[in-house]
Amino acid sequence: MVRQRTQLANAIRGLLGEFGIVVPKGTPANVVKKLEDAIRQTVASPEFQEAGAKIGFLPAFLPASEFAKVILADDRKLAAVMDQL
């Protein structure tokens, strides 16, 4: 039963439409900052924006602190759904 719920949770998560880069908890702040800077620059580039548009994807950047809030909110919603199963 746990395995089935995990598979279902992962399937639902895949439908949420979140795409991002995550690092392990405890990653040094300077490493996170370096990654954020590189990702922000990449996402803002015309080439990346154009490539996204070609596949119907609107690239956007969120700093780690904001993306973490999105993930947490979605995890709470998912947990509520899973509790009803």
C-alpha cells in the first residue's frame, strides 16, 4: 500500500508543472548563490527564452527561497490529497 501511494504521489507531483533545480539541504550558501546567479543568467538569456517558447514553456526564475515556498505549498496540497485516499 505504501509503495502504491508513493507511486501515485510521484505521478501527481509530475503533473504539477514545477521544473527547477534543487540541491541537498545543507548545501553551503555560497554554492547556492553561485548556482542561482548562473541559473538566473541562463533563464534570462534570449536563447533560453526562445527555446522555451518553441516548446510552449515560459521560462521563469525564482530564487531558492521563493522556489522552496512553492515546493512546500505543493507538498502540503499533495499531502491533503493523499490523506483522502
